[in-house]
Amino acid sequence: MAPKEPLVISNKDEMRKWSRAMRCQGKVIGLVPTMGYLHEGHLTLVREAHKHANVIAVSIYVNPGQFSPNEDLSTYPSDFDGDIRKLMSVPGGVDVVFHPHNLYDYGNDKRNSNVAIEGDKTVSCVDQGGFGHETWVSVENLQKGLCGNSRPIFFRGVATIVTKLFNIVEPDVAVFGKKDYQQWRIIQRMVRDLDFSIKIVGSEITREDDGLAMSSRNVRLSMKDRQNALSINKSLLKAKSAAAGGQVHSEKLRNLVVQCITEAGGQIDYVEIVDQENLEKVEFINGGPVVLCVAAWFGKVRLIDNMEINLKMDVRK
């Protein structure tokens, strides 16, 4: 059977019309939000969506609202035609690709749309074509810490664009990768708090054969930096093994990871062990499930990764 070519929609009203027509037919709609430049990790999300829905929508949109002016919005890679070919290679394919031009362009308000959240500091790139956007969604506590420390406007931008996509596509199910662990938990909490009738599915991290977590940014790694970046997954596995062996002190596990990555030439952004649900730091791994989260620079590329640790221990060592 020939691969299914998806319908491509760029207009918001047309996207809503399509979704509502599908729902009238009794279809369950699955959404996979992406920023394009798709890799096997994204295709894994599509395959996961097929387990939960009858029809699949994939959004491809590089969201300026989550980039600060000093971040890499202009250099974010794209290959729309390649993305369509990759989506067609998935068994069952996808039914529609939502590929809007600018979801912050309302066409009637020419004011600069940068918004300050700390004094008079401008914090987003929405003014690159945006028109007076001034409504943002913030998940107040979960967006703090981890990636929120070095990217203070990132999750506000993510929560806002995901809210917009939910309101436009109107899915029943949405699938997010757990590589972006904090993002996944933030979206879960936002859906709960704002009473979206959408099931949020977290899909496990997809890795290259050598263990590197798949990311659209991997293409920007030099050969040397890519080899050195393997230290991230190696350090996570080493820490998980140490925890299974009885090491429950978070700081000692953290130091193990830091040492492994820095010895390989990486520059640490953060290494933290946090509760899987509330993302608060834990001193000991002796109660509930935790996740070890890492962000590190190799060359000019910032990579993130994580590993869940689900141990139940009654004693501290």
C-alpha cells in the first residue's frame, strides 16, 4: 500500500473545521506537537499516538514565544519537505500536518509584543512578526528550577503555545516526549489545572544506538563534541546503577554525574535529582520515584537528558 500523504493545513479556522469534522465521525484525535526537523524520536511519538487515537495530527511550528532574544531561534534547523517524507514512512502515517506561519499574528495591533516579566526586561522573540500578543500561560511552580533557571521565559512560552494548539486542533490525546521531562510534567499540570479534556501521554526517550538522546540539535554537534556527549547517558546509567546498589545520597549521585560529564569536556548547566511529580529536589532517594535530570553544553550545543529512578528503600546509607 502506498504511503499516506498528509493533508497540510496552515489556517487556524481550517484546522478547527477539520478536527470538528473528524469528531462528528466519532474519531479520536491524537496530536503530536513538534517544531519540525523531525528525527526518529518524533516518529516514535507518532507511533505512540496511533495507540491512543484514530486520526493523527502533527503540528510543525517553531515557537518564537519560548526563545529569548539571545537564543537560537534564527538558527533552528528546518526541513519541511523532509519532515513530510518521514511522517509518510510511519505505518499508518499521519492524517494532517498543521503548519501555521505565525500563531502570534492577529493582523490588527502593531504594538511591539515583547512582554516584561522582570522589571522592564524584554523576554521573548514574539515581536519577530507578532502583533500585540500579551496573554501568557504560566505553571507557576513547576516552571521554576531545572531548565527554568537558565531559560526563564521558556516554559511560559511552551505552555502558551501548547494551549493555543490545543484550542486550535482540539485533540483528545496529545503525546509528548519524556526527554523534555520538565515540559511534559508542566503540560500535564496545565491540562489538569485548566480542565482541558485531553489525555497527555508521555513517551519514553528515544536514543541513538550509542545511547545519545535523540534531539534536533544533535546535528549541530561536531564529531568530537558528539563523541564526548555520550558521557551524559553513561553518567546517568552509572548513577542509576549506584542507586540500585544502595547509594541514596542525592548529592553523591549528582557529583558522580558532574564528574563524568566535565571529564569529557562538557560544561554543566544543571544536574539535579527531583521528585517525578512535583520536580522538587530530594536529599535522599529513599521514598518515592525520582528523576535525575541533566543539561550540559558541548561546544555551542546545549543538550538535555534524564533518567527515572524508581527505588523504594527504607534506610539511608
